[in-house]
Amino acid sequence: MVLLLIGHDANRAGAQLVLLHMMQLLSERGVAMRLLLGSGGELLEQYRALATVVIWPADEPHLVGPVADKVLGKLNLWQQRADREAQKRRDAVGQALGLNEVDAVLVNTVSGGRWLQRLALPDHVPVVAYLHELPMSVGLYSRPEELAYLLNRCQHLLTVSRATMQFYHTEYGVPEAKMSLFTLIDVAAIRARVAAAQAGENRPPLPYLADLPADAVVVGGCGNAEWRKGNDLFVALARMVNQPAETPVYFVWVGMPKPQKTAQPGAPTLYDELWLDVQKAGLTDRVHFIEPTPDVLRYMARFDIFLLCSREDPYPLVVLEAGLTNLPVVCFAGAGGAPELVETDGGVVVPYLDLTAMSHAIRQLANDAGRRQKQGQRLAEKIAERHQSERSMDQLMSLLKNLTYNS
């Protein structure tokens, strides 16, 4: 079988790492692969070690030049020339990928719909879409016409959670029979990274955490600094948990860039805005923001509770990392797939944006070390039970063989 994979870039991020893991397992099963990307990134060489990689040529700002383009436009020749150039790019990409030899296509993320639409893919070649995105990410990373083409062209849709499946069924009318749950988590690799992070006797102490009392309860958060991740809610919860004054609970968010110092004034960053909240709430000794760092799992090793206050997260890798660090997770219902894993025994799921319920859950866990340990261990067990790569690959190979057989 020759499988064409389509990804949006080679950056070191969740969906791209899942794709790399998938390619490693496909290679072990003897599957020949071609990979089409929209752009490069840190993982490019690792991709190239496993497959022929083609990056779609970037669009040039002008067909010929700014003046010549205006002339072509006045002569009503610009579109004709543009169509010819676009066809040349399609032909070159198709030839580099060997499209006539491809048996099936797997599109990773909604962004891949852009490149699928541009390919001259024969109608009989089956397409599988592996989608990780919910409404906000769909709006950010795809165009309506590209997503519509992808959902119409694919024979089957793999989703990372029931919440994701329900979204595509409800919002886009994808039949449930055309979808199935599929996760591909490299549990062994995460365990190894967690173990390495916890075995850090000879490394320098981490900023801020080294200054906390030895028995301090630490609530951790992690992720990009953006509204979708709920950084603002993290600060609000820190205040609620620490009011009225009881045993202090410390809140640490990893992944919040500090503003760059410049001579020129500029608009306040999210860090500036949130730190002002922290100051005005009197929480400067209870809340700390850590810049993006490769030491994230070292920080996580010191957390006691993991707080996922995201407004939307399809099935976040960080929850799996927290679980395999034996941390209970507190999260919102209706915000993605994490509640499907956490349930009632791996932490606490509270109604969407119910900060009172969430602060109460955090305070209860903060006051009960035994419960934290029990729920963290159970979450780790469920991750190991439910995320077995070989079983997932059996599922994928069976799907691809059925689709190619019937095409």
C-alpha cells in the first residue's frame, strides 16, 4: 500500500507529533508513505527519514511583477496566466508525490483540506480525515469552502473524542456511521519523559517553585497564552480558592511569555493584563507565570493538581502528561474530550464556566492528599488501558484496507 499523508506543517506541536508517531508505526508495518506539507518546521528531518516529503510551493506575491501584473490585468490576461501557473504547481507537486501510485490518503487536521483541494487526486482514491479541531480551531485554521470539500471528499472521519465527533455530526451533518473514535498516543514515550523529569537530583532548582514551602499545594496549568486556554479563568480561580484565607494554594501557569522590553510604548500583552489582575487581587505570592520552557514536565512533577481551564481543547496532550505524572485533573464539561477520560475517578469535571464549582473542587483536592493520590493513579491507569498504539494501528490498517478494497 502507498499512503499519502497530508499535514499543515512540521512544527513541534500536538497534531504534528501524533502524525510523526503514526508514520513511525506505519513504517514498522511496511507501509510506503508520501507526505505533503503546507510548510516546514522542526520535525521536517524526522518526517523525511520515514517518507518522501513534498512542501507545497509558497504563493508568489506577483505572477510576473507589480507593473507587469497590472498590464496583464488590463488586457484581461491575468487570470489565464494565474490559472496556468497554478496548474504547473499542481502538476509538479503531483509528480513529486507520485499521485498515480497512491492507494489512499489520510488528511491530518482541518488545515489539510486546503492542500487536498488543490491536488489532482483521482476520484477513486479513498480519503480519510483525522480531525482534532472544535469550533474555535476550525474557524482559525480552515476556510469554510476547504472544510466543506474535505468533509465531502473523505470516505471516513476519525475523531479524537466523542465531543469532536458530536461537533462534526451536529454542525456539518457528518453521519455517525461515517465516523469513528481514534487516538494515537505514545504512552511509553510520555512515561519516559515524565520519568526523566522526575529524576532531576543534579539539576538546578526551577525558578519560583524552589521558593515555595516544602508542603505547599501547587495547582498547575500549562499551554499557550490565549483566550481559548482560559488563562484569565486561572487567575480568577486562584483568587476564589484563596478566599477566604485558609491554607494557601499556589497557582503556576507554564507557557506565558513575558513582554519584550522595548524603547517604544505598545499595546499591553496578555501577560501585562493578567499580571495587573494578580496584583490588584493581592495574589503576587500565590500566582506565578512561567515562560514557555522545555522543562514543562519538571514543573508538572511538582504540581499536586492539574487545572485544565480551557474553553476548548479537543483532547489535550497535556492532560495525558498530567495523568501519567499521577495528577488528578479538574476540567470543564462541554469544553472538549478531557472529561471523557477524567470522568468521576480521575479528577473532577464541573459544569462549563462554573467557577464556583471548580474552585470548590480544587479546594477539596488541596485539602485531601489521599484523594489526590488515588485519583491521579486512577487517571494514569485509564490512560494506559485506553491508549494502546498497536490496537489503534490495527484499527487504522483495517479501515484503510477496507476502503482501498472497495474503491
